[in-house]
Amino acid sequence: GAYYLISRSLGPEFGGSIGLIFAFANAVAVAMYVVGFAETVVELLDSIDALMTDEINDIRIVGALTVILLLGISVAGMEWEAKAQIVLLVILLAAICNYFIGSFIPMKSKEPKGFFGYNAAIMMENMGPDFRDDETFFSVFAIFFPAATGILAGANISGDLADPQSAIPKGTLLAILITGVVYIAVAISNGSCIVRDATGDDNDTIVGPLENCTDAACTLGYDFSICKEGGCKYGLQNDFQVMSLVSGFGPLITAGIFSATLSSALASLVSAPKVFQALCKDKIYPGLHVFAKGYGKNKEPLRAYVLTFIIGLAFILIAELNIIAPIISNFFLASYALINFSVFHASLANSPGWRPSFKYYNKWVSLAGAVLCCVVMFVINWWAALFTNVIVLALYIYVSYKKPDVNWGSSTQALMYNQALTHSLHLTAVEDHIKNFRPQCLVMSGYPNSRPALMYLVHAFTKNVGLMVCGHCAN
């Protein structure tokens, strides 16, 4: 997966550091998706006055039970995980269709809650930004970004695919296209038929002249201006279950939320142990090799599953989706930045084994992607970006100092050769000068260890600043 791509391209220093961060990010992502699922369950419990304790603790309880169930499915093997994903996909597709069908069926009973059906005035009112509670574009982006982190799901399980070279690019590009269209369509649909604030009170119809009411809802007979003082529960800004309101059959949307969150959590729960197992097998960091052991026919990383479960459970106890999401965003952006840079670096080094088959590939797009990821990291949260970079740098320095005994033919080695060759060729055009003279000696020594005295003599005037080439003429 991502770890293999980076480590075999940029070497163990970057590969080891980003491998740990990427595995950790996937483990935390499990918590984020499970908390999203648990929040929906708790809202349903609250609506029927069936909370076990309070909202926060109920999220923790439901989340803990859910991650235990997902762990059981994951440990059962990839076949069970794949079957579960297909079932969840069918439910999700049904929920999406149900939402769009419902958006064309406006009902009088839904109007007090802000749903009026497609209306140009509502769409124009919702077109501009309306950030509240000190939120900004990038703070909201940080919460939304983890929704796109499944882009490497195929690469993370490449070892379990029959034909990864064909399946990964096709599956990834199709996933980007389909999800991108769905996200945009849902956003436009929501913004075209639901107002931002609504009271939910049937009595908030317009009484008196329209001059006192200027919102889009006013033209439709409702006055929600009291919401400007705060306290309203409905509308795009206030109701997290607004898609259930719009849909033809509300419970199916809830099932779709369950499907989307559980599907993503399951994918992350499978990805993190696989990446971590691959990292541990390389023995880059001491003490981690115990997690490399695989069990069964497919060498399932059961120990890594348990570690991922513990990390996920620890973050589930936070029980706040908007706190967990920005943490993940930085780790994933650091991973994506290095993946983009490793692709650019491989092209720059002209490695013979690097032959990208994608028709529209361009190395400068990869570099731009790496730079953009780094910029967005700092824009979202500069101190979290600094913290992430410090961790990467510390892990990088550690591996550089330890110098693990591995040779993966990385693009770093290829680039060093290219640079040495280029500079050597440039030297042929440099004229000797007394200030930069360096002795260059060809020593006909035979095998160097057979005439050590001659080596010491020549070394006396090269002294690590000149060039000594030993020659041996074989019979």
C-alpha cells in the first residue's frame, strides 16, 4: 500500500516515518467513522427518550460495542469483509436514491422545518458562505476532508487483489468520479430546497407586511427571522439529520448513514493493520517486529488488529467527531504529500524501473500536489502541521542515524548516481587552477589490500580531498 510505495521509492527514512503515521491515521479514522455512527444511534435513542446515561457516554458505549463487532468481521478474513462491504454498498445506494426521490416530493408538514422543495430563491440565498461559531472555510474543510481519505483503500489491500495493476487505477479513478458527483449533487440539492434556519413551528407564518421579512422563506409564507437570535433546531445550519427530513422514507437514510460510516470504518480497520504489518516486517524500528507475525493461510496480522482496536477505542472515548476529524486530516495530508513527492522524485531520478503507464501522467502535477498538501496542512491548523512535521522529522533522523541494512533500489540512490555522473561530466569542462587544485592519482596497485604501504603513500597527498583510483590488471 502507501507504505510500500513511499519506502521503496524514497527509501527507509521517509518510508518508515510515513508508514507509522499513515497506519496511525487509519487507526484514528476507525474511531472517527464509528463515532459518526454512534452519534446517529444516540440521536435516535434520544428521539424516543431511551438514552442509557447521557449523550456523550452513550456515544462511547455504542462506539465501543461497534468497534468490537467490526474487529470480529475483520479478523474473520478478507472474504467476510468483502461480503459485508457489498451489503453496506447496496444499502447506501438505496439511501442515496431515496433521498433524491424525496427531494422532488415537497410536503406541507415539512415546511416549518425548512424543506420547501426546489426553489431558485432558496438556492441563491444558500449560494454564498455563512460560517458561524468562529468557523472558517478551512476549519470546515478539515472536518470534511476525511470523507475523501478512502482514496488509498485499494492500494492498502493490494496484496489481496488478483490484478492490482489493473484494479487499483480503474477502481480509484471510478471511485473519485462517482463520489465526487454524488457529493456535489447532494450539496446542490440540499442548498436548493432547504433554508438555513427554521423553527419547526407551524405557527411561524408571515403576519404583517413583507418589509420586515427578507429571507427566502418569506416568499414562501414563513417567517423564521427569530432564528437570528439563535436556538433554532431545524434547517441546514442546525439539523444534522436534514437528509432524513427530505427523503421519501426517513429510516432508509439512517440506514444509509449506518452503511457509509460502518463501511468506511471497516475499510480503515483492515487497512491500518496491513500497513503496520508491512512496516514491522522490514524491521526499521526496534521492538515492532512482534506485530509482523501473520496467522492463517493469508497471514492475517492479528496482533496489529488488536493494536488498531486499542488506538481506535482510545479515540472513541473522545466522542467528539469535530475534534477527531482535524487530527486525521493532518496525518493523511502528510502521507499524500510524500506519496506525490515520491512519484515526482522517481521521475526526476529517471529510474529504469519507473515506467508510469497512465496516459496523462506529468511529474510536475505530482510536485504541485505535494506542495498543495503541505500548504493546506498549515492553513487548516498550523500548530498541528508543525507537530506532524516534527514527528516525521524525528522518525526520519532516527532511521538515518540507525542506517537499517536494507537496499530497496530507491529513487534517492538513483538520484545520487545521476548527480555524481552529471557533476563528473561537468568537471571535464573545468580548467585547473591553483586555488582549487586536487591531486588525482591512478595507483597500479593490483588488489589494494595486497600493497597497503602504497595505499598509505598516495593517501598522504590525497588526504580525503583528492581522487585515488586503484587499478588492477588481470592476466
